[in-house]
Amino acid sequence: MRYPCQFLLHSLCLLALASCSSPTASAPAYPQNPAVSDALGHPRDTTTFYFPAADSLHAKYLPKSKWPEVRYNTDVRLSNCAYELQFASYTLTYFDAPVLSNYYLGTDTYRFLWLRSFHRPVLLTLRKTPIGATLRTQLLDKSPCFVHVDVFPPTQLLQTASPAESAQAIRRYNEAMADPEFQKEVAEGKRRAAQVKSEESTVLITPAQWEQFQALVKDSNFNSLPACQPDPGVLDGADWLLESHQPTSYHMVSRHSPDKSDSFRAACEYLIDLSSVRNEERY
């Protein structure tokens, strides 16, 4: 969010102050909304939306008031990225990650969130300071979703069920309740995801590696890419979400299972290659 200047003189004063102050104090590209996070990036709570609200939409999106009478779930005009970004935000709280879109936090940062349908969530954070750059790798031991695992209770059988059907339902229910593996699955579904501290790592990034990543970001036209590009009708796969956090700009791009030839994917994969999760399955 940018706040319009009311007077030319006031604008010139702000620009003069910005040029002499620290990066933390001058962040015209950041909304600095205390309802979202504090100046250190701590989210308000676990329901905090980590991204600019406008990033949920795309150029072809139609508001519900303009939806056609005949609709298909593969029509990109009817889809947005709100759910994906809400889930990404929720996942970031499990990593104890700061909000990067609300305040400039004083360090140039790129952050890659990798959410795969069948594998553990991964967070890679590339930070550059005056003394050098580092890449931090974090993992969760499971998806932060809570999964309800149940077996059909006999009490919900239709009254028209035969005695044989009732007996079979009761037998299956009792077997499930007595099955240690089933009970383990139920407990796992209710368990809160946790960070895998034993697999967390931080590596030094050389100036050459930093420049190579910057070149890949530039080649992908990252700053010009729309944040949201929904893929309606597709359930499985992976969300690749990259954030850029700079003194005067913030940008985020999220894509669902980008093609191997995609230059945006190439930039993200370079971070993966530099990290301790380089051997994880990619899709």
C-alpha cells in the first residue's frame, strides 16, 4: 500500500529524510500496518495473512457479480489465490517466520516456501547482510493440516439396513477401534506439525552464488510476474512461492508445479540446489 502525498513540499521533505535515514525507518513500499505484524515482522496471530491482499487476485479474475450463468470449475476467471495464500500464511506461522510484506526488516531477503502434496513443507531463507549472505533451510515434519480419520459408526446406518449389514458395520467399527495402527493414524492426524530442528541448516553463500541467483531472478522477469496465477481443477502437485524483500519494494510470486523449463522455477531450484534439501523430490 502506498500513501499519496498531499503537498509537493511535504513529498520532497520525505524523500530527503528517506535518503539519510536507515532502511528500517524509510519503507515507502511497505504499509506498516500494526494489525498485521509488528516492526520486527512478528505476525499478529496464526490467522495473519502474510501477503498483500491484492496478491490473491489476477488480471482475468471476475467478481462474483459478473460470473456467467454457466460455470466450469476449470474457468480461471472464477478462481483466485486466496485459499493457497491463506494456507501458505498458516504454514509460515509454523516456521515462526516473520511477515515480510508489512515492514522492511533491515535485511535484503528472498524467501522460498515449497509446499508439496506428498512431502514435508520446506522453507528456504536467503539473507544478505554487510558481512555476507546466508541460506537457511527449515522443514516441518508434516503438513500443518489436521486430518480427521474416522470409521463409519454403526449408529449412522439407515433404518432400512439389513441385520447382516448392521452386523458387518459393527464388526468393522469394533475392529478399527481395537486396531493399534488405526489409533496411531487417528493420533497422527490430530498432532500439530513441528519444525525438524535436527535437519535445519544454515550455509554461507558466496558473492558469486548471490550474483548467480540475482541473474536467474532477473532472467525470470520476477518483478514483473503477477503474484497470482491459479490453476483451477488441479488438486495435487506443489506450490512454489518466492518472496523478495528489499528496502523499497516487496514482491511475491506463487506458481503451482511450474514446468521444468520455467525460468521462475529455475531461480527457485537454484536455492534448492544450494540447500540441504537438494535431494528432495521436485514436482
